[in-house]
Amino acid sequence: MSEDKSAPHVDARSPWVLDTRELGRRAGLSRPVQRDVEVTKPLGVPDVIVVPEGAKVALDLLLESVVEGVLVTGTATAPVTGHCSRCLDPISDEVEVDLTELYAYPHSTTEETTDEDEIMRLVDDRIDLEPAVRDAVVLALPLAPLCTEDCAGLCSGCGVKWADLEPGHGHETIDPRWAALVERFDDDPASGPDKQA
Ligand SMILES: [Zn+2]
Ligand SMILES: [Zn+2]
């Protein structure tokens, strides 16, 4: 086997990497995989919502040997923390994503007819779950997370959470139509303080 410098490399020591050799190459064989993998870099949008560094992603997967490669199905579950986009309260929640990912065997038809960024590859009989899990989790995170479905946010007058304010709370504001009248009145030279000198 010749060394190809551009060949993809899978780090066998990474906790995201699974060895598929004991699964066997015969289509129809399957093996459940359950493991918790610690996140070393926060996943998601910092200051909005992330799976924080040090959190564990729980993987509950089934590896199946199919004709073209190894099919991975199952779920990944992880804790998320962030801030409500309306009231800025801290949020801690959980995200669960479904995974269905085919890792193609080298020289399989799938490998030869698809791009690497469309269908993942087996490298040295190993699967690197990290990219697929990361993408699925990041996609599943809300762009504008909410503490509760119907969070009313903050009062624009005082910045206090509506949930903490008395019913009927409001601020004295001048109706814009009145404001225009008041301005006209002020502009009237007869009523202004600066008559011509
Ligand atoms: Zn909120
Ligand atoms: Zn207010």
C-alpha cells in the first residue's frame, strides 16, 4: 500500500473514532455503540447557545455493515447553555439529534461516485464521528433561543423583564401626534421667548 500524503487521516486515539474491524465486512452485521464523548471546544454560537466545553455528548448508535460501507444510525444528546434572546436569562437545556450517516468503504461504488464532503469515508477501517455529530448538533441549535416558548422579553422603557413587572406596567410617553403639535406650538414666534431684538 503506497503512502499518499493527501490521504485522509483518522486519529485512532480520538474518542470520536470507532474501529469497525470487529464488525466484519459481511453486510447485515451490526453492533450497538454507546459512549459519552467530552467536548473539548464549545459547539455552537458563543454568547448565544453552545454545548459547553467539558460537556459530554452521549452517543447511542447502531453500526451496521451494508454493501457500500458502514451505516451509523442513532442519537447524540448533549447539554446546552446560553441566554434567552428576548429576556437574556440564562438557559440550560438539552439537544438531541438523530444521526444517519453512511461511511463508504474504499473502492466501493459509493466511494467512487461521490465526493468526500457528500458521503463520509472509512479510513483504515475507522469512522470519525466528530464531523457528523458536530454538524448535526450545531444545525439543531436554535438561532434565537428562548427561556420559554412565550417569553415576553423586556420592557423597552425600563429594560425590566415583563414577567417581573406589575400588570398594566407602562411609561408616560407622548403620543407622536401630540408631540408634533407641541413642536408647532413652540415654533410659533408669538409664543417664543426670543422675539426679535
Ligand atoms: Zn426569556
Ligand atoms: Zn418599563
